[in-house]
Amino acid sequence: MKTFLHASDLGQLDLALQEAAEIKKDRYAFEHLGKHKTALLIFFNNSLRTRLSTQKAARNLGLDVVVLDVNQGAWKLETERGVIMDGDKSEHLLEAIPVMAQYCDLIGVRSFAGLTDRAADYSENVLTQFILHSGRPVFSMESATAHPLQAFADLITIEEHKRQARPKVVLTWAPHPRALPQAVPNSFAEWMRAADVDLVVTHPEGYELDPLFVGDARVEYDQRKAFENADFIYAKNWSCPGVTRPEDYGKVISKDADWTVDSEKMSLTNDAAFMHCLPVRRNVIVTDDVIESPRSLVIPEAANREISATVVMKRLLESL
């Protein structure tokens, strides 16, 4: 494996899940793979779980870790070609990337969507340039359109807590005061489609996810109907993806508090577990009683970020 952005990059997910279970039993079983090797983790955006879990995973594998906060301690980087660089950006990615590659053996990149130009965001310009110009294995720590480390951790969590072979999993939109990217719901839908679950996606009209990720998954515009007999509820806000309303891409077109996940809606489920990638706006996305309930998996889910990252970097190291 040379790159990691999609579920298909891991190959058979059942084998990847087995590998995750083995690593969870002994997180240091493969630390010899990273001896005298370095992982460079590049953050164009803020992070808590991704930063901590990926650093921990790298050290599980014996890697040295270099963390670069692009916006706090590096030259401002230009990402577009053909730009006359007479402004505040001192260095271009086309020079910066091959320089960075001199100091590491694999590269993780975190870069969010701008949410103003759909074509630019969905081209994955920043991540693609690292893949093309670094000469190193590259993995996404969240990009403009996808968050595969989170989705893999979500799948591990569902595998560990499911009570039937093929659970019903509901991805539900929930309100938020700010415009958020579609990366987490995109990847969650993609990974659930690749796994053996019954996926239902529920959201207000106008929030349809890109078919590249959601495929032919069942979409239900009635949230309560979607929740019926569900085994897992995964709540997440996303801004308008612009699929049916291109003019509204990246905008907040609804703040309907009726979509907040509360105990009344959870009572419609099959005693479902509650999931969210965090950070979460309490009593906006989900009520206190739901996120604090015994069926809330947000902390085990976050813990599994270390495991998903360990599997991914292990696979990348094995490709060297």
C-alpha cells in the first residue's frame, strides 16, 4: 500500500479488521518496522484526536515522529500553480514537498475543504500534490473530502460492539451553527457501504452526499423513520455538498433543531449505540443524556483512532 485515502486502499476489510484486533492485543508487535524510520505528520488545520492518536500509533511502530504545523512555524505555502507569488506566501508546495520528503520515510497530511469552490475541494489538490511529488507513501489524516482514519476506527468500533451479524447503521445529519466539511460523513458512508452492514443515511433535503461516497445507500428524509430498529446511530453535521443545489455548496441551509439526537428518538431504535467522531456540540448535535448514556461509544471510538492509524502505517511501512 502506497497511499491511503479510501476503504479500497486497505483491500479486504475483514482482513484489515482482523489485523486491527491483533494489534489491539499487542500494540508493539511490529515496532521493528519503524526502526530508524521517520513519519512526517503535516497539519494544515487544527487537530486533537488525529494528532495524538497518529503520533501514538507511529511510536507503537517504532517510528520517529516529526510534526509540522504549516500555519504555525513554517513559511506560508502557495498551493496553486501559475500564481504570481508577490503576496504573503513565500514558498510553493512544489518545492516544499520534495524538501519535506528528504527528512522522512512516510507522510501524513491533514488539510480541510475551503467550502467555497466545490470543484477545487473535490479535486483534493493539496493531498494529490503530496502523492505526486513526495516519492513517499502518503496517508490522509483528513482531507477536503474524506477522513479515512476516522471511518476505519468507526468500523472497528462497530465490529467490536455489534450484537448481530449485519447491524442496521444510521448516519444522521444534525444541526450545527457553522459550515462543516463533508469529509467525515463521506468516508463513513463509503466505509459502511464496503462493510457488511445495513446503511441508512438521513438528512434534510439539499444535504445529499456525493454519489462517489454514498453510492446506492438508502436515503431517508424522515429522521424518526430512519431510526426505527437501528443498532448504531452515527450523528454528524455537514454543510451543503452541492450535489442537488450547486449554488449552496458549503453553506448552512438548515439549523433545524428537530434533527438533534435526543432520548426520544433513540427510543425508536433497537437500543442503539450512539457514535460521533468528536468534537461535538452538546445539545445541538446530541443531548447530554444521550452522549452520557451507557450506550454512547464516543470514547471507545476515539480510542480506536490509535488502532486504525497503527494498521495503516504498518501497511505503508511494509510497502517500503
